[in-house]
Amino acid sequence: QVQLVESGGGLVQPGGSLRLSCAASGSIFSINAMGWHRQAPGKERELVATISKGGSTNYADSVKGRFTIYRDNAKNTVYLHMNSLKPEDTAVYYCNADLRPTWYVPKSYDYWGQGTQVTVSS
């Protein structure tokens, strides 16, 4: 059984910062790409940032220069550091991982966390 658990969400004023964490646990042989998505009320879920196993990153245009994704492979954890937050960043943030659970099944699957709320408001 694999679990992804996010933490670090909350209420922050415009211009503030937050750091989200997502730790993968359970049956894990290897983790490929990891990422963060978000979903605002009434909108579709959108990609925020991804990071490969080797550390290559990709960002949505709306967060470039403000958000930083990084990971600690030893801890099976991905982080999202968010600076200069805007009200339009308000959403539920989800992490995901392309993960291979076991060594004897050469296949990876996409796992998702339960989400953490980020609210940017004065």
C-alpha cells in the first residue's frame, strides 16, 4: 500500500510564503517524477510544477519565478516552496508521484495525495 501525505497548507496574506511537503510511504521500490497540481473552486485541476528523479523541473507559467519545487529522494518527499503568493493561488494543492511499488513488477503507477488547502487572503 502506498500513501502520499501532504502538509503545510494554510491561510497566508498576499505576498506571503508557504512551503508544502508531500511524503510518500509504504511499498516503494522507486519513484520517478513527482509533482504538484492545484484545483480552485469551480475550476479544473491544473499542473503547478513537476520534478524528475534527476532533478529537472517544469513550472506552469503562472508560478514561474515565484514557486520552487524540490525533492529529497532519501526521504521520498517532494516540496513546493511558494513565494509572493497571490489570491489567485488559492486552491487545494495535490501532490502526485509516478512510483514503482515493487522490484518484481516492472511497472509504475500514478499515485495522488489527499490534498491540502492553501488560501491567500488579507
